[in-house]
Amino acid sequence: MANRLVSSSKFLNLRCFVRTLHSSPSSITDVSPLNLAEKPEETTLLSPTFATGATSSTSTIDLHDVKGLFSSMSTAKLLRSSVNLHLATLEPMVDVGMWVMKSRVLETAVLREIVLGTIRHTFYEHFCAGQDVEEACWTARTIWNSAGLRGMLVYALEHTTDNATSDRNLEGFIRTVEGAKPLPPSSVSFVIAKITAICSIDLLKRVSDLLRWQHRDPSFHLPWRQNCFPIFADSSPFYHTLERPDPLTPQEEKDLQLALQRLFKLCQKCVEANLPLSVDAEYTSVQPAIDYLTYSAAIQYNKDKNNPIVYGTIQAYLKDAKERLLLAVQAADKMGVPIGFKLVRGAYISSETQLASSLGYDSPVHNSIEETHACFNGCASFLLERIAGGSGAVVLATHNLESGKLLATKARDLGISKEDHKVQFAQLYGMSESLSFGLRNAGFQVSKYMAFGPVEKVMPYLLRRAEENRGLLSASTLDRHLMRKELKRRIKAAVLGGDS
């Protein structure tokens, strides 16, 4: 099959493509693991050197100067953030939130207003950028002017069931692009899109089944398939499709073509606005179809070598992530198509593991957090070295301080300019502020992933993310510690009448 450029055995020999985050060459799998799940000691977190032995003995990120870190945050904002982060770490809060959203409580007008009002003025204001594109753009302008952070605008829509809803969702994404045009240059780094908002889940599952079966049997013909980069590796999970699927019906083929046209229309708007589009990843049952649509759009619209418009997403917690990344990069290079990626760890650990176990298969997710860290850091190292050589672009989306330190130092030691838009860091809006500000102060471009939309639509989205990312919220210990330290400093300065 044309898309299968290298086998698993050959992949193991491609060690020359990757060097670790250390100075000596090695394979993509040799990066020292960093533990995100365990609560690290604060003395380790605040250390200016790398315990894992990076390329330099001095960190590019300074977290000792809390005054400098939080200089762009007002005292009121700092206090609210500290309180909201503390509340978000309480697991019962997530459980209660999920129960409320699934119960009949919101069907009562009075209770609905009370619940949504409470959420709106606490977690919603902290983690969301606004109720519509105008408010989101205002928030993006504000964090750019006050803090030098860029905005990744995320119209928080997820699932659609029909073409009419998909068309309305597309208009929402297009309004987001249009709303970003008048903003200061560089204040918005990306518009984020979810394919599940412009193509039904059922169709994405059907397409994914067919793509999986064709990978197993290259003679299996898919008349609707367009040219794209490789979607699978030999290590990819195939248990979702155990029997030969029926071909798409004429109506399904038409609906798939409409979904592709929606994505292409959005890409064209992004080209006109010179604003990159990043396509979010989902769970493995539908990810093949998402990659198919994303890569098809990248081939069509990534024409400028120095400015890829369409970015795909690689989830490093998947066992096949590094192999799929390499296959896609090789194919893009062969076709002369510049390719951009957003690299994340992943957000569906529980559901992926449960589904695989229910079918009698191993989880597609790495067996340990250490393996996930090694995969993330190795993939990041590989992409940074490509960029240093003049190819590709990457968004390093991480809330892990040690990964941030290692990758910032790696970029510096490779001679990548901190102002180079081909390398960006990103964190969720309202999360990992100390890492965002530390990277910003070190001179790197940093974006905040800014979800927006009506509170009743956004909260189910955020609660699902919180449910899958309980460990991420608990990892806000460092932020809360540093915020409290800065608040104490400001109180002391106010009492003494100076600025200590």
C-alpha cells in the first residue's frame, strides 16, 4: 500500500531522524521520563537546573521571581485565580458538576439560572474566554496587551448529528476567523476546529472503520478516498473494526464530501486571514477519519513552506504516536508539503482503556506516565530538530514544567530563534500560568487555548475535559503555591508602604 512507507522493523532503524533532548544523538525512545502524575517536590520544581541532564546547566525558565512572573496580573485577578484553582482541585466538584449536567436540575428555570449563574462567575470566568466571538476576541486582545500571551480561539462545539447543524457550526468557526482579523497582529495564533462539529460522529466512525480495513487489506477499494498522508502505523489499534465494513452508502458519500467541503471552506478563510487552523484530536475510534480529513486539507492548503496553515494533532499518550508522526512527516517531505503539528499528551485515558479492555485488547495508551513523557519529549525533540533544519512547525502544548524547561533549552541550544513562529508553547486558558509566564519571560511565543461559547454549551465540554484530566487539575499545585507567594509579597508591600 502506498501510504505504508516504512514497516515497524524499518522504523526501528530510523534512529538518525531523532535526537533526544540531550546533546548526544540517540533514538526517539531514549528521553528520560518525567512524572506528571506524581506530585513533585516544590524544591525540584523551582530548581533552575534539570535533574534529567539537559543540554545546558542553566534553565531558560525562571520561576523564582514571582513578581516578574505575575506582573501582568492584578491582585484581584490573582486572588480569584488562586481560589478557583483550589476549588478545581477538589474532585467532588467535578463529580457534582457532571451530576448536575446529567440530571433534571437544569430543567427548572429558577434552579437553572442559579446553577449557571454560579458557574458563570466562578469556573466559567476563569477557564473560558467569553460567551461569543466578540468577548473571546476582547479577552485575546487583553491578554496580548497586558501579558504578551497569544490566543488560540476555540469555539467550544463538539458533536453534530446532521448537515444543518454542521453548517451552523461551520458558520461559527468562520465568524471566529473573521472576528480575529481586526485584532493586533500576532495576538491570535490559531483558530481551533473540531471535525466532530462539522461531521457527524456516526459518519466519522464509518469512515474510520473503512480506512482501518483498507490498511489491513490494500485491495479494499474506497472510491471516495482522496490523497492524504499515512494515517496508521503497524502498531495502531485496529480492534475497533473486527469485520469487513459495508461500503458507504450514496448518502454517506455525499455527507462525507460535504464535511470535506466545510473543512476546505474554513481553511480558505484561514488562508485569506493568514491565520493557521489547528484541528483537535479525539478518541481512537474516530481519529483515523479526522486525520484523513485534516491531512487532505493540509495537502490542499499548505502551500507556503514557511507558513503552514493546517496543523494536525498528535497525542503522545498513544503507543503508535511516534511512528505515525514519522510516517506523516516522511510522506509530507516526499510530496513537498510543509506540515505543522500540535503535540499534546492526550485526554481520553480512561475511556480508551475501558473500551479496549471490554473488547479483550490492550489499551492503545502507554502503560505508564513515564512512557507517555518519553514519547512526548522524543516527538518534540524530533520536531524541533526538523525546524532547526528548516522544515515544519510545532505547537508544544504542555502543562508539565519539566517538559517546558527541557524543550525551551532544546530550542535554544538548536539555535531556534525564540521569536520564530514555527515553535510555540501552549497551555489552557486559566491553567499553568507560571509556566506560560516563565516561557514568555524567557522570550518564547506562548499561546493560551481559549474556549468560548454560551455557558450552557461550554460547561458540558469543560466538565468532560475535567473528568478526563483530573490529574491535570491536581497538577496546579505549583501555580497555587507561586500565586500565594506573590499575594503575600503584595500584601507585605502594601503594609510597609513600598514595593518589596
